[in-house]
Amino acid sequence: MLVEERRQRVLDLVSKRGFIALTDLAQAVQVSESTLRRDLDYWHQQGAVRRTHGGAIYVGDGQALPALEERSATKPEEKREIAKAAVARMRDGDAVLLDGGTTTLEVARLLVGRPMQIVTNSLPIAALFANSYETDLVMLGGYVYPKTGVALGPLTVRMLDEIHVHQAVLSVGGVTAKGLYNSNLLLVETERQMLRAADEVVVVADHTKIGRPALAFLCDFAAVDTFITDGGLSPAQRAILERGEVRLIVAGEATEE
């Protein structure tokens, strides 16, 4: 098990139980207590858990990834407008990679019935195309993160080695002047491979993500070709994206494309 995968497993167990003893954690993960102490120290420094005598308590400060249903209820109209802007740039016959996320799910809904090739690591997105005769679907496998139904980790990364697409459409958990972030270490590892698989990398994110980091750094702006967001941008948020020298598309605004 890779370090990142083990650490994510540790965080999942602590968050699920609220509190877990070190001995129980060692039995569940099948590694030594000394290794787990280092993992818990790492998550303690990240603010995700608090170390206690003999175990750890989940802090639940909002940095861990919420369930898909919970996130879908946040800014639904903005996400639909972003999705419309993203789909308007796609052509029939394109190969498009969609990662798991509420905004990419809106993109997927608009692509149902179009003659395209869809690659995804998201079970909810794959379900939209599973019975479609018009769309060729490639489902990426791997460890499925239970809160979101997204396949992550080394198996997913290895499958992506064989994939090439016209566009990779990714969602993110945060954006600052330093670059883009997400809320899961295994997700970030997988998304980095997605960046390498595409001719064009498109990030879709509503304006509330801009100006704040998330748990894990994904990439700097140089790895992104196009950033699509909604019209709720403040001047300061717009400045962050413009300084990143990324092609910025604001849903509802006229563009040259």
C-alpha cells in the first residue's frame, strides 16, 4: 500500500468512527503502531484529526470531502451554467475525460445522447452513459471512495497510462494564487495523471472555490489550459485567475470562442 493510500485509509477510518484507538486502527490497516503514529501526526498537522492518548479524534473542520449529495446542493444554478459553457466547447466525436465532482456531473448530464467517447472514474457519471448507444463509455477502475463513488489510487493511475483524450474536465476543491487544490490525497494523485492524458485540461469550478486552498495541492496554473467559472466572481477572485495566465471563461459572458 502506498503512503498516500494508507494515509487516506487512516483518515477515512477516523472520520467514520469519530474516535478510534491506535490498537484498533493498527488491526484495521495492518501496519505497525509506530507507522500509524506518524500518519496520525501528519493528519494532526493538517488539522483533520486531533491526537489523543492511545488514539485520534476526527476534527471535522470541513477540509475532508463531503458526500456527493451534500455538495450537489451547493450553488446548483451556478454549476449548471458552468456546465453549459463547458459543453458548448465540445464537438461530437470528441474523447472527453470527466473526473468525479458535482460540476462535472452536470457536464455529463448535458452530454447524454451525444456521439462521443466518455472516460470517467465516477460511478454516478458512468451510470448516465451505461445504456447509451450513442456514447462509448470507458470506466476507470480502482479503489472506490465511498463518499463520492469515485475510483482513485494506483490502479486508476495505471489505467490512465493507456488513455488519450481531447479534453480532461476536472473539478477542484480550492484555488489560490499558488494553484489548484483538492480535498483528497488519492484524488490529487489520480487527477495529476489525468492532466497528462489530455490535449486540453479544462477546470470547472464555481466562484466559491476561488481564493481558498483545500487539503492537498494539485498543480499550478501552468498545467491548466482553460478555467470555467460562474458570474459570481469578485474582482479579487478574477485577479487570481488572470494572474495565473489561464484562459478564463465566465459562464454568461461573451467570449471570442
